[in-house]
Amino acid sequence: GAVVSQHPSWVICKSGTSVKIECRSLDFQATTMFWYRQFPKQSLMLMATSNEGSKATYEQGVEKDKFLINHASLTLSTLTVTSAHPEDSSFYICSAPRGGGDQETQYFGPGTRLLVL
Amino acid sequence: AQSVTQPDIHITVSEGASLELRCNYSYGATPYLFWYVQSPGQGLQLLLKYFSGDTLVQGIKGFEAEFKRSQSSFNLRKPSVHWSDAAEYFCAANYGGATNKLIFGTGTLLAVQP
């Protein structure tokens, strides 16, 4: 089956620093990828849609200058949390769709746990 | 607003017992519906999906779900639960077609007693 990886799997950083998270589709190409955030005991909330070769589309309430998304190739999207603060501590998950129409399925990465001290 | 509701935050069942996890979607155009399972350290895995047609959908690991338009529901079932089924289960909907913008429910954490 399709595989999506994320790196790193967890990261601890100091407040004010920036953290980059990578999302890769390992055996398929994805012109679109999605970034979600999941707080403890809560559901996944879509943050943004990453578009290969163009700007990301952010959901309402998500600061685009804080969460920089780059989709430089058909297999890689990166999310950079700039000037991270403790409230940004969360579980970040990416997904990539494969197939089309009724056969399309979202494949999710294992997630990246971010802790900002 | 479009939403997905999972009324049960936490469910405990005995191994071998049957299971039903509830999911309701907000009224409106019928969305595409999905059930995912999330195990610690692993990504969300798709169990099954409903786009159209037969309202009883078979998935992996012995799971099935039934779409009921009259109740705006898409409940997940399994006739006999195994200890390895302990995980968190998410119902999700896509109102915009077959792609993207999945709206997730809050999840149901399943515990399995020996």
C-alpha cells in the first residue's frame, strides 16, 4: 500500500526557535498534501492544503506566516513552525491522496510530536 | 456548519464481544464517509469508506459500516473484537467530493478487556 513518512517523529525545541517537519510520499506522487494538527484528546484539525508548485491554502484561523508550507516536489511537503511557542506544542500529521475519483484514498503519515519549552 | 459527531469518547468491550461505534454527520448533501483507526506511533489507517451505492460497506480487519441517510449515521461495527483492535477510531467526512478537506469526528477510544 501507499506509504507516507514524516520526519522527525518527535522534536523538542526552545521557545522562539523554528522547527521544520517533512512529509514524504514514498511510493507515489502527490500534487496535494494536507497538514493537520491534533491536540491531546481532540480530533484532527485541518491546517492547510499544500499544493505542489504553488502557494498553500490555509484554513480559517491558521496563521500562514507562522506555519510556512513548501511543496517543492511531488513527493515532499514541509511545514515550518516559525518562532514556536509552548501553545504550538501539538501532534502534527500530514496526509497525501492517492488515486482519483471514488478510488481516492488519503494516506496519513505517522505524525510528528512537537514540544516547545 | 458541516460537522462529524462521535458521541462516545471512550468504549470498553470484552474480547470476543461485538462492537458498534457511532458516527453522525451534519445534515445536508451526503458526504463521502470514512472510518480511520489510529494506533500509537502509527499513522491513521483507513478501515473503510462510503461514496455511494450499497449502504453496507465492508472494510479491512473484519470491520463494516452501514450508511443510514434517514439517521445521518455511519456506524462502524465488528462482530467479534480482538485485543489488537484497541486503538482510537475516527469517523471522517468529505463534503466537497472525493478529495481533500476531511472533517474528523472527535474520536472514540476503544479499550478491549481480556
